[in-house]
Amino acid sequence: MRDDATRGTWGLMLTCLGGGLGGVRMVTRPVGHVTGTRQEARDALYRHVLSFELKHPANPQRRTVYEQDEGYLLIAVGLTQTFEYAFHLARVVHDSRPDLPLAPPQPTAPPPPVAPPYQ
């Protein structure tokens, strides 16, 4: 059973296609961190999903957000392709380098508060 009052440091995780010299593959990375309860982290994740700036497609025609399990699925439909972005929470349980920041600072200001999808 999920305990929404569990406190900790939560990773706001993004899973999408990524690539480099090794080719295109699914990658998961933190896009931010929140310290607080699971519900506070979930609310922050929701705000992040709504303000997420798409890199692909370049010219989105439609953007749909779905709630699923511990996160959200963002489907972005472009003129020629559709892209999927999955967002979920992950609580930090161990860090081998606690002296380093968990994620690089975000270049933009945090989005304004938005009401959570349900109460």
C-alpha cells in the first residue's frame, strides 16, 4: 500500500528516447528532485509535466497527458511523428556521492503552482 505521507527525497524521472554515438534507445533520467512527502512530490511532478517543454516533435499538433500508476504519460503528436514521454516518481534510497548535487540546476524558473489532478 502506498503511503502518501512518506517523507524523503524524490526524483522526478523522465523516460523517453535518447541517443548518442551508440544509437537511439530508451533512457531514464531525473529532471528534478523534491524533498517532502510522496504527495508533495507527486504534485511537483504534475506541475513539471504540464510545463514540460517538448524537444520533439518540433511542431506539436496535439499534446495529451494521461495519469498512470505513480506518474504521467505525455503523448505529443507532430505532423509526421508521435512522441511519448513517461514521468514517474522514484525515492532516493542511497547515494554514493551525497556531497554532489543530485541533478544539474534547471536553467529556467520553476513553474507556478498548479492544482493537483485530484484531491
